[in-house]
Amino acid sequence: EALVRWQHPTRGLLYPDAFIELAESAGLMAQLTNRVVDMALAQCRTWSDRGRLLTVAVNVSPSNLVDEAFPDQVRALLARHELSAGCLVLEVTESLLMEDRERAVRVLGRLQEAGVGVAIDDYGTGRSNLQLLARIPFSELKIDRSFVTNIADDPSAAAIVKAIVDLATALEMETTAEGVENDGQLAQLEPVTTRTRG
């Protein structure tokens, strides 16, 4: 997963929560996302040239999801780096899909038609709109770490994780459990998930 950071000249290394809202309000989010996708695909190209066929994920913002030009920009970047669309996964949160749902559905649909993967990040923490899962053929559901953290000790968390995995399986999506930090969590997840990530 490509995670954006800003090396500020006086404040040092800044994490997204320190500047994403500023970039969004200043109308710079499209340029920032394109830069991150470009850098992520450049790294993916380097890995591919070394014989490592890996997928890279990039988070997108509300302004990206309502930008009708965004799918064309993504396709152009894939072509520039001579990569197939399958090497890129764009991650969205459920709350982003509520901003301008109809336009977001169109933008995501065009991206998927091009072969780009689309994942729902932090699934279960937003409004978990099942209608969206029916309308958009997402390729992946990412289970929020808040459920994974307590999976070994909390039967409710374990039941929620299993329900999300069962739902994803029925819809032919991959499942990623985020925040796996110990063997107990992994043991609980292994029977039900296809992938885990620390």
C-alpha cells in the first residue's frame, strides 16, 4: 500500500492527517493523488523489471471519486509505466461513497471496466451500505483493524469478521484483515480469510 508523506522543510516528516484536508480544500487533491499513483506505479514497474509481479494499492479521496477525468488519468499512468491495470488497486472508504454516490459509482465503474481493482477500506466502520456492494463489483473488502484486534478474545468481533468474510466470498471478492499482530489473531483468521496484513 502506497502511503503518502510530506517531508516539510521546517516541521519534518508529516503524515496525511496533517495535510490531506488542506490539499483537499486548496483544490490540490487531484494532483496529489496522480503524483502518488505515478510514484506507486513507477515502483511497481521496477519490481516487475526485477521479476516480481506485485500489486500496489493507493487510497483515493472524495474529490477523486467525483472527478470524471480520473479514470482516464489512471489509464494514462498505467500506459506510461507499461503496466496492466490489474497491478493497481484503489482503496475507498464507505464514507467517501456517500458524498456524491451516483457520480462515484460511475467513476468507479469506469475504473473497473479498465481492469483496475477497487477495495473498500476499513469495512464495517462506516455505514456499511450493502446496496453499494450490489451496485459496484468491488474486488476486495478490507476488514478494519478494530475488529481484528479483539478477534481472539471477543466472540462478537470474531462473528463480525466471519460475517464480512462470508459476504465477500458470496460476492466473489478477496478479503484482507488489517492489523494482525500476533499468533492468536492469525489462528482465528486463517480458517476464514484469504489474506491477512499486519
